[in-house]
Amino acid sequence: MQSIIKKIVLGCLLVIPFIVLHVADAGIFDVLSWGQGNSGLFFPFISGKNLLFRILVEVAFAGWVVLAIRDTNYRINLKKSPLTIAYLAFIVVLLLADIFGVDREKSIWSNFERMEGFVGHIHLFAYFFVLTVMLPTLKDWQRMWKYFIASNLIVLVYAYGQLMGAPGTFLAEKFPSMATWFSQRFPIHMSNNRLDATIGNSAYFAIFCLMFIFIGALLWSQRESKGRSWFYPALILLNLVGLFYSGTRGTMIGVIVGGFITLGIMAYKEKGRIRNTFAGVLLVAVILISSIFVFKDTTFIKSSPTLLRLSSISPTDITASSRLSMWKISYEAWLERPLLGYGQDNFSYVFARKFMPEKMCNLEPWYDRSHDVFFDWLVAAGALGLITYLSLYGVALYLLWRKENSVPLREKAIITGAIVGYFIHNIFVFDNLTSYILFAALLGYIVVRTGGDKIHTHGKSYADEEQMNLIWIPVIGVVLLVTQYYVNYRPLLVNRLVIEGMSINQYAQTMPFADAVKKQQDAFVSAIAMNTLGSEEAREQFLQMGVRMSQFKIPDGTPDADRQSAMQAINNEIQAIRDDIDASLPAHKEDVRMLSIYGMFYNGIGDAAKGEEILKMARIHAPKKQLLGFDLIRSYLIQQKFADAYATSREVYDLSITCNGAQKWYMLSAAYAGAYKDAKAHVIEKGQTVAFDQDVLGAIVSTKQLPLAIEILLELKKDKPELATQVDDFIRQILGEANKVAP
């Protein structure tokens, strides 16, 4: 039995590197969707990988427990493994931060878009721990790294297929038909030309390549024969090209600095020819990098999307500016909760309250990360969280470089370069499962290489074979099944229910529309009621679909009976959403993002009075968030509270005059309130020109301010003479409606 369980545990560990290939798109390789139709999963690049990882880790950990009870060789002496202690301390701090954070359930479960939270990180720790126990020798790890490299090669095949079809590249320009063929079979998911492979995000793909650059170098340094010395340099080169075409600038800086660190250590310690090699590589790198900025205005640089991105690195470019703003509000938020922070996945709470309209108004409406791992941990788990996270780097480097171990110099240098490169990458973005797995594996490798057999404890067996078969194995099996049900099956079911709820168009083709609406309603209600991972996202989608249903126009010619049943089904769904809001609102009174979604729902279904009530509640917590202001203005306009709309729109406009939509909402509200000229004067006073807008003109006409409408049209005619005919026709129409004669 022990040998079978050991094979199961090792089998799970050997499959995990290939999780990166899984995309929950209902394709032939989507194992989670086998037998489930062609719907796939919500957030297919994230949810499927994470659920598979958790399933495999739970099986592996349960198997390890069985092995450890019976066999002392599978136990670890924590006193001899400081890196395990550091990781465990980090997990304990996360648990405390999540329990005492802003939203405990969100912190523990996270959501389908990120799938971190305490549940995610306890699985990563379990993975790290089982690796250190089950792979106790260098040969075990060399075998494991080869499985990782096999997965890397398959991912690179897909990425290079994307590269062959990426627009803007040399191949696409010279061989357009070939590029079209590749782009149809290897689509790029996040952008037009930044590779993301099966990972679905170019930044995540970039750190994936960075880690394998150093893993390839590590195995190259350990090769026993020179017969295949070409393989690892080729692997490194393939990943370098993949990283370059990911267009991820922070990771490129990481691999450059990490590479310099590695070569620098070798040059300093080994001297001789390696020093000249390092100097030459450094000189070439400096020349190449400098050339990108010196010749940034040349056709060559501008013709390459990646080189163009690199040449645009500046504190003032929109990406860098947004990062700096995120870091500033993260630091300010940390000062308010310095010890344990706000709990994981609660950055949106900080973002709304610390919103900087002059810097952030034209960025994403709801950031859920600070786009810096270290600020993320500072916000999520406070100073204790950041310190214990940094201890993973510090203890790992200490174990590598202390005198007691026998790790070769070049291996130390390569691993140090990998840690530095990963660290720098994390300054600019945040982790995901694929990079977490590689980092956890690297930490596990360091534990084994620096600890050897010292980390394993020796003692007595806790149970004989009969006790194992009759008591321990059944108990552990039951615990495993319960864990799989609550941690994996229920979230998987919620995910499928969300997809089912979003697929009303598909169902309406095979059943009466009323039945399709009922099916949608039942799916969302069931997903929310499960109150687990993804239930909150189900609620958000339910609200959004409710707005769409309320605005749905039943086709002309529909029989009265069908029309009546469809309207009844829609009304029932709207009422179900109202009931859910009433039930869930007390738990979300300080969740600005959720309050915003509630407000938009009420506006969307025409209940602007309720929308106003909710949005006012949200603005108490986030008075500088323009998006909330826009929605509140909409509530006022629907209710014809024009004076309130005008006052709010001026306030929102003054927060940041460059905010997209701010001037439009201001002038539109002014038009309805009869204060257009005052608003125009205010805009001019702020140094802006008033742009012509058809919606504003329509508001002026609808409120019978016809002389003002004609004045605006004449100004338009003066500014754009090519529109003279259309403008004159419209003026005649306006005058005709007023029973006046055109001059």
C-alpha cells in the first residue's frame, strides 16, 4: 500500500508542471469540462488551472500524511529547515490578516479572476512542503526539472505559433497569408501582438519564461556530459525570445539584472576567462539597451511593437504613472492599518477611498491590485506580511551562501540571479499560479540542496499496518473527500452555473424565451446561495444580466401569450435580483465597488430613486471617485432632478477636468438645468474648450431652449464649414418646430 500511495503522490507532483497548458475553454484538453458540453469555465485561463492544482495538491498532501504516519523517512525536522519555518510563518500571518481584515470571506476564498486568498496560499505551501519531502535528492530534482522543461517547451510551441501570426512583425508583413493561418490557430488573447501562450496574460507568460531561462542555466551547469550541451543554451534562447515578444518591460529588466548578478558573481569568484566574458556581455548589453533609447524615433524602433514599448519607458508614460499612483495610495493605506493590513483581495476597498482623480480618472475603473507584489502584501497583510514574505527571499539566499552547504558556485550564482530577476519582476506586476508554482518549486529545491538529509527526522512509526488500513487511511480518505467537495467541487459548480446564467442567448434558441430567462435566474440564484468561491462574481453577473433583461425588446409579431410569459419571467428575475440586493446590502455597506454595481442596476432598470440612495451611500466612502459621480448624475437626470444633477456634475468636473466624460456630464446636466452658458464659462475659465456634443444639443432642444440650440449650431458651422449644409437643415427643422420662418 505504501508503494502505491508513494506513486500516487509522485504522480500528482509530476503532473503539476503541465497545469500551465490547461485552458478551461471546453476544448479537447479541458479535462474539467469533459462531459459537460461546450461551455468551458468563467475566467478560463485562471479558474481551470487553479482548480486542477488544488485537486492534485490535496491528493498529494493526503498521500504524504499517510506515508509520514507509517514511515519516518517522510517526516521533516522543522528546526533543520529554516526556509520551511519562514514559509509557515508567512502563512500564519496571512491567516491572521485575512481573519481580521475588511472582508473575511473574500480574503479567504478570493475570486475566479485571481484565485489566491488564504485557500490559494495554503495549497501553495502544501505543494512546497510535499516537494521538499518527496524529492530528497539532487537526482530527484533533476528529474522533476525535466518535467517542468517539457511543459515549458510545449508552451513555447504555442507561443511561437502566436508569434508567427502576430501583426506588426516581419513575418506578418512579408507572409500575410501564413500569418493569417497561424493567427487563427494560435490566437493571442490579451492584445494584438504580445505573446501570452496558454497562460492568457503576457506579463504572466514573461515571468514564466524568465524562470525557465535560469532553470535551463541551472541544468546546463549540472550536465555530466557535453554530448547535449546545445540543448540548454537553445532552451534559454527560446525563452529569451518569448520574453522579448511578451513586451513585458519589468520582466525584461528582471532578466537583465538577474543575468548580470549571475555573471558578476561568477566573474568575481572565479576570475580568469569568465571575467572577460562578463565584461563583454555587459558592454554589449549596455550598447544595445542605450541604442533603443538613442534611436527611439527611428523607423526600425517604431516598426517593432516591443522595441517601441521599451523606448517609451518613462515616469510620465501612462503605465508608469498609474503604477506610481497605485504605490502612493498603497503606502497611505498601509499607514492606517500597519500591522496586519486589510486582508487579501481587499485592495478595491483602498482604491476607492484613496482614489486620486487627477491621476487615476482615465485608468481602469476598479483596480484590485497595486501592481507591485511588495505593496500588495503591505496592504493585504501589513508590515508582518511583507516582512515574512521578504524572509522567503532572505532565508533562501542565506541558505545558499552560508559556508555549511556544498552547492557549487555556479549553481549558487544562477539561483541567486533567478531570485533577483523574480524579485524585480514583482516590483512592476503581481504573481499568478504559474509563477507561484515555479517560485515554490525553486524554494523547495533550495531546501533540499542546502539541507540534504539533515532536514529529515527519525523516530518511531505512529501506527502498524493494520491500524493504517483500518483507521488512518479511511479517516484521511474521508477528510480528503470532504476537502475536495468544499474547496473544489462547489466552486467548480458555481463557475458552471455562472456560465449557464450568462448563456441565455444559447438557451433561447432551443426553448421558449420565458424558460430561458427562468433557467438563467435559477442558475444565478443557486450559484449565489452556495456562498463559496465565485458566489460574489455570480451576484455581479446576475445584476448585469438583469439590466440587459430589463431593456430587452420582445420582437414584433410575438404571440400575446408568449409575450406575456416572457415579460412575467423578466419581471420575476428583476424581483429576484431586488430580493438579493436587499439580503446582501447589509454585508456590502462599505464595499464601494459592489454599491456602485447595485446603483448601476437600479439606474438600468429605471428605478433611479433607489439608485440615488445606493450611490449616495457609496460616495460617502469614496467622494473623489468620478465613476460614482457619473452614475449619481444619471440617477438625478432620470428623475428630472436637474438642479441636483448640475451641482453634482460641477463638483465631479472640478475633481479632474481631464477625466474622460467629466465635461460631457457637466454640460449635459447644465443643459437640462438651463445653466449651459454658466457651465460653458466655467469650462473656459478652467482652460478648456467646450466640445460640440449631440447629446448635449439634444437636451437643449428637448427643453425648448431653441435660441441657444441655434447659437450652438452656428458656432459649429463656423468651426466646421464642411458641415454647413447639415447645420442649416437642422436649424430649419428647429425653427419649423417652433413655428417660425427661417431667415
